Amino acid sequence: MDLPGFRNAPSLVYAHRTPAFFLDDETPTGGFFRDGRASSLEVQAQQPFISEFEMGNRSAAEVITRLQASPATLELFVAAFGAQVLADPDAALADIGSALSAYETEAAEFSPFSSKFDAWLAGEAQLSARELNGLALYNNPGKGNCTACHPSQAQRYSQHPLFTDFTYNNIGVPRSWNIAANLPGATSPVSGAALDYLPQQLNRPADAQYPYQTHAYELAAKIPTVLHQQPCYCYCDRMGHNSLHSCFENTHGAQCSTCLKELYYSYQQHKKGKTAAQIRAGIIKGEWKQIDLLAAATMD
């Protein structure tokens, strides 16, 4: 339990609204985890139990042994799924995943839609002039164009805007060395154990139900929602926002000045014809710090 992971976990809030993985006109869409490797919420819910850097169980059998050692929890499990399934640890773990999926799908706390933006859409609040201007920048294809990946309009997956189209992108931000698993020869800060478990191929399905790994998408990550987003979750250049900086100041997803400046710096350098490698090098050197915040905010 002392091994740090190689990326922060996405929030489970709104996760059940993610579609199962599919190819939308050859574009990978949906699926669970950052790389879509689980085909359903049930499959996703099983994985932390047997991940060496999460709950640390070595197998489904070890999970069920621990379940049987907890009389109160075992009683509830048997009432829901029966005692016979305990003889098949893999099936029992699948039932645990189903129970967690049902909870995350049915409990209102996983779909709060409680932001001021949601209230505004429902006609229950008014946005200020500054907020309306910010929304216009967010939606403007020639300015922020955030909505291209984080649509502020309801899509086919929900009657509410989810601020993600569930597709995959690699936008080339640099690797964060603040995450231990990214460091060469990294070891656990607690036990000193080698952190040598970073998968060679991150886009590998947990249940292997779909063959979508192609060269074009093997380094891409699923576009996250920005609803009630926790502070920055990304681990390297496979992600959108880099934990090299704190991209979100609070749990409501407000972009900080650092993120805006870094984004605008990348935009400027791209217009000048700089390569992705050159842009990454400039960001690492801190050249983005000279960017005017007002220009970055308005993308002028």
C-alpha cells in the first residue's frame, strides 16, 4: 500500500454517464479509466481491488478472503448475491463491481449538477456580465474554443452538459517530474521498493473486449469532464493538463493563471511554426511566465 500510482484517479462523480467504448466514425470514444481500458463501470470498479498501487490485493481470491473475514460486509454480500458465488472468486469480484456500479449509478450524489451554470440553464440563476463574457470566450472557436473538447451544450449522453465528448486526445504537454513513477529509477518513499510497474502500453483493456489500440491513439487520454473537477490529475504528456503546475485552483474547475499563460504560450509558439518539442522545451524553461495574463485570458 506504499506504492504511488502513475497518475491521479478521475472523479467517480458523473462517471456512470460515460458510454461504453465504441468507434464513432473510426474515432475512439467512451470507455472507463483515462485510457478507456475498461469497457464498463462494473469492470472499472473491480480493478482497484487488484491493483498493486491501490488496494494491493494480489488476486480476486485474496479480495474474497478479506470479504469473508468481515462478517457484517459478508452478510450483506450473501444477501444480495448468495453464498455459492464465493466459491468462484472471479465471479464474486464481478458481483462486487456490479454492486459498486449500481451505487454509483443510482445515488444522487454521483450526479449533483449543482453548479451555478446548471442553475442558470434551469432558469434558476443569472450569470453576471463577466461570467457571460467568460462563457462566450469558452465557446468561441476563435478564442478559447474549450467547447471543442469540453462541450457546454448537452450531448447525446445526457440531457445535461457533461463538458466532455468522451473522445481521446494527446495535446503534447510535457511530462511531470512531480509524479514519482515518472522518475528514472524511482523508488517508494516509504519502503524503497522500485517503482517498475508503469505499463509499457497504457491503452490496454482490462477486459480485452475491444481492439482499438492504434498508433494514432496509443498515447492519447480520454477527455475528462470539468464538472466538479479535483485539482490536477494528469501525469505526463499523454494528458491534457499537466500536474507540473496546479491547473485547477479549486474543486469547481477554475483555471489558474499559470494554466492560461502556458496554454497561450503554446498557442503563440504554434502560430510561429514551432514544433511540439520546441514548445515543450520553452514551457520547461519557463518562457510562458512572460505572457500577459489579460492577453492569455482573451486569447488575443
